[in-house]
Amino acid sequence: MQFCLLHVAMRYSLLLLCLAGAFAVRAQSWRTQFTAAQEAYQQEDYQKAKELSLLCLESYKKEDGTASENYASILRLVGNAHFSLEMYRDGLSYINQELTIREKDKDVSYAGALENAAQFHAAMEDFNEAVKALEKARLVLELFYRIGDVPLVLNALAIASNCYLAGNSVRAMELFAKTFTLPIA
């Protein structure tokens, strides 16, 4: 009887060990896909990057799915791959999902996501929306940088450029003048 119980216990232990190993391997798969998608993107193989990043997104949702920094990073990669393929509307939907995740922190990553969204709007020639996103990003950046620091200068120039492209040349010139009279840190 003891042998039988020991045998059953060993079988369950082995089964649990195998299941734990399977889960550990599965947990790596979205990370591996993310790395492969990043490599494809860096090699300017944007179609492959898009396909791999979408697979990564599906795997992440199945394996974890929590709205985390990892999820936001995957969404950014998917969005940027779409941007590089000039699929702006599709890409912007992923960037908007990223913004929803990052919005709670109001940190530099959130500001970067807003600036990224502005690039999508500008590419679709929706310059007023680009300005709105850039102005929101500026409010966040001002929490972390001083006037004259490079991130704020670049943000101001992006706002001014989009104002000009939106037909608001007076505001654009005011922003350009203000930006170029700042001491650059």
C-alpha cells in the first residue's frame, strides 16, 4: 500500500514539475517574439516586425494579459511597425491603447507615448490633434525638466511646427521665437 501511495505521489509530482516547466517555457515565448520583432524593426523589415509584434501581442494576452509596462511596450512596437508601413490609423489604435495604460503614471514614458501619437496625427495631416497631444506631453515633461532642457525645446519646436502646418502661423512664430531665445542646457 505504501509503495502504491508513493508511486502515485511521485507521478503527481512529476506531472506538476512538467506543467511548471511548460508554463515557464510558455512565459518566455512572448519575450522571444518581442525581441525578434524589435530586431526585425531595427533591420527595417517592417512587415516582419509587424507580423512578429502582433504574434507577440497575442501571446502576451494569452500568457499574462495584464495592463503593464510590458503590454504598453508591445503596443508601442506594434504601433510603430504600422507607422513604418504607413498604416497610420491602424497603428494609432495601438498607440491609443498604450496611452490608456501609461496615463495613470504621468511620467516621461507617458509623455513619449503622447509625442508618438502626435507623429501619427501629423502623418495623417491632423495637425490640430498632433498639437493637442504635444501640449499634453509638455505638461508632463515640465514635471521632470526645466525650461531650456532639450526634451522641452524639442517638444516646443514640434508644437510650433504642427501649429504652422495646421495654419496657425502666428502661434507657430511666437513659439519658434520663444524657443530660440531660450538658453539650451
